[in-house]
Amino acid sequence: MFTGIVEEQGTIINAHTGHERNNTLLISATVALQGTRVGDSINVAGVCLTVTAHTDTQFMVGLSPETLRCTNLGELRNGDSVNLERALSYGGRMGGHYVQGHIDGIAHISAIRHEGESKFITITPPRHLLKYIVMKGYIAIDGVSLTIAALDDTSFGIAMIAHTQTVVTMGHQPVGTPVNIEVDIMAKYVERISSVYGGVHVS
């Protein structure tokens, strides 16, 4: 479990993807490696991944075919930056919201509007995920806990202050960039419980 509060941006040292077997990412990091051991989970660009090897300055994760199908990790190239967060420790501060690191779909940045030092970023998700998104609710974008500031039939918007732009990847990504999104798990639980026990299904 994670909080959606990015600890640092790591750099892709070697993206070995697009192969039938042994798809991996080698990532340089500092903060995310503090206290990290083989087998620990790290949120990489919104995706919960297991550390398979590490040194003091870099770590490796494996990517399953399912992960490559459901996320944008297969598009990463050497030198790209990725948001990193270690798993939430018992008794740790909860600054964002509960993030599982289980991606629901790939969305795209569809518009960016400057508002002083802040940016208002419009995101277009897969249409079937819009039913889980509510005004002022939470969403995780590339692992970042953000609040929905606008919502219509095809897209949603988030407001990003100047500080956040400097510590997460989306602060400098252009229109058209694919991003991993994870909707609030509570919305999916409510739908499931309603459909099973209430005879109601949200379509």
C-alpha cells in the first residue's frame, strides 16, 4: 500500500522491455533505496513492483506481460524520469490517500492551462473509468495522489501547484503524454457490493 506522495524521481538506466521473457527496468534512485531490500515493493510511475536486485544507487524490477499490457511502462526509454515511492510503513504519515499500485488504465494529458505559477491539467481516461471519478475525490496519476478539480463526460482536470510540478513527472510532460491512472478503490468496492447484494449495477 502507498500514499501517492512521491519521494523522488528516479531515472531509467536500462529499459529491457518488449521481449517474450525477462522484461526488466533498472532504475537509479537515492531516497527510495533507503532501507530497501530484495522483495520489497516500490511504486514506480504508479505501478507496484517488486525489487529483484539493488545496489546503493540503483534497483531492478521485473515486468510481467500483464503489467506491460495495462500500463505505460513498456514505453519508457533510457533516461526517462519516473515517480518513486516506497511502501507505506506501519505508523507512517498518511499524506495522500490509499494507493494500491494496481493500474486501472492508461489515460492521456489532453490540455494544459497555466494559472499563474500553477497548472490546470486536463486528463482523458478510458471512458469506462469515468464512472469511478467524482468531483473533489482522489485519483492517482503515475503514482501521485491528486484531487479531481473538474469533471465532464469525457475528461477530468487536476490543479497542480508550482511545488508539485518540480517533484513529479507530470509537471513537465506535454499534451499527449500517456499516464497511468488508478481510481479510488472505494468506488469499485461500492459498485461491487451494490451489484451483488443490492441488485444494482452501474453501467
